[in-house]
Amino acid sequence: MIVEEVLNLKIVGLFIPSSYVKSAYICTIYNSELDIEIFREITEIPRHIMMTKYKDSSPEAKLQKTTFAKAKARILIGNYIAGTDYIQSYLKPEDKSSIPEDEIIKRHLLQALANIRRNHFAIYKQFDFEIDGFCEILGIDRGLLFFIIDLLKEEELISETEINNELKNNPIFITAKGYKYISNFEIRKPIMKGIENSDSFEYDIVISFAGEDRDIAEQIKNSLEFRKITVFYDDDSKGDLWGKNLYSHLAYIYGKAGKYCLMILSENYSKKLWTNHEREHAQARAFRENREYILPIRIDNTEIPGISETIGYIEYAKSSAEEIADLISFKLSKLRTM
């Protein structure tokens, strides 16, 4: 167990070695005086990545460095909500698919610097926040961040304090012009939203499936819940569903209640009235939001109305429930960086 202090908060780090599913490093942040837990920063590596990238070594040192850096950055820039778990999962080594656009990085950096100027107004021009941790939270490298910093300097939205130290970068700070610019955007929510701060969705995942495919759906559901992913699964909601107008309630569940809809497609699925009802409302949501809300898993090659052959899908025969749950965890982690 490793313990460090940043400002008035204590960070306690603990490595959870490889289980059947994954390894993780957890930093729990406490109020130093009251010893009350504030939030947790968690970095995970799925077991199948462990078996390839770290076959002859342990990821503990890398996970410790990364997780502490993120926790420190989040504390220094005031970018957290009490009672929240901030979780990142490395699905692939060196994965670059979730790098945010330059404009998003620009706004998050300006908001971080605005928080620092507001919270540390006496020393904000000399304030040195954890750049490596900030980069890890956003999923970018230092080179891209310094490119954005140069652009912001040219726009006079930020400036820097000369410290004449070749071993350290000059501290950067937001200017009055930059503060006015960022005030026009509603982005004060924490970068990488945690599992308790999920834009009021009731569920991370809602599962749509035919009754004949329940065994498959339940295996995936169990794997998701093991990862602390909240799931709508009809058998778990019998008490809640009892007496309700199912037609309108399921329209709400599949059209509004989840972050993603996991759709288990099969010949049985295509023949059911209720699954078609669920699919139609999920498709309306996907069309409305213009994003990949529906995550299809194919049991067979049955054609499903509205599910194009060009949409990316997972073949259940070639994937385990654990692998599918890891993929979903990764999708959810991408949402948290937006």
C-alpha cells in the first residue's frame, strides 16, 4: 500500500493482482483530517491483455504510476465529484481510438486552468498541476497537449510564467481573455465522468433478447455486473415490471433509460413481437442521437429489419461473455471521456 498527500487530501494506492478477469490499481482519496473517503481513481487491465503484454512481468508499477498521476491531476484541478469512482480500462495496448478532438482537449485544458485560477487565485501563475495525469485522464500524449498549449498561447487564451529552470516546463495559466472564452461553454463536469455521475441514466446497459436466448443474455449480464456495470435485465426487474403498462414502460427502457442497448440477434429475435418493439425504440434513439447506441451480438445470420450488414457487430460463437463484457466496459469508458 502506497500513501501520498496532495493539498489537504490523502491518496492511498492498492494493487489488485490478476484475477480470472482483470488486474486493477485503485487510488482511494480521503480527507486527511476527517479520514472520509472522497472519490476513487481506478485503472484496469483485462486478463487477456495481461497474458500478452505482461506475460513475464507485472503491470503493478505502470498502473501505480498512471493511477496516482490521474488522482493527483484530478485533485489539483478540482475535477471530481465526491462519492464517484473514475474508472479507465485498457482494452488494447496503446489504443488510440478514443483520442478526443483538438477542440475538446482545448476546452478541457482551459476549464482546468480556470478551476485553478478560481481555487488558487493567490498562486495560480506559479501553480504546477500534474500534466502527465491530465494527459492520462484525457487519453492523449504529452506531445498533443503541448501542441494545444502552443495554439492557446497564440490565441492569447493562456500564458506562462518564466521560471528559468531547464528541467521543468514553465507553469501555464489562463488569461482573462481565456476565462471569458471558456465561460461560454457548459463543461464544468469532471473529465471522464465516473460511474455515479452518469447523466441520470438508470442503466449502463439495457439488454434486448428473445426468451430462447436467455442463457446467453444471462451469462453476459453476470459478466457485466461483475465489472460493476448496471444492467436492465427483465428477470431482475420482475417486481418493478409487475402491474406496469409494459408497452410504454419498455419503450422508455430501450429508448431512454440506458447508455447503450445490447441487442442479441437471432432467428428467434426476429420473430418476437416484444423484441421488435424494443428494437424499434432503440433504433429511434440511435437515429435521434446519431451515435452507436445499439451494440449488436449475432448468434446467427438472420436478417433483422433496420440492422444494416455494415454495422459493426460481435459474433457470439467467436467471443466469450467475459470478452464481450470487456468490450462493453471499454465502450463505457470512452463515453466517460466525452
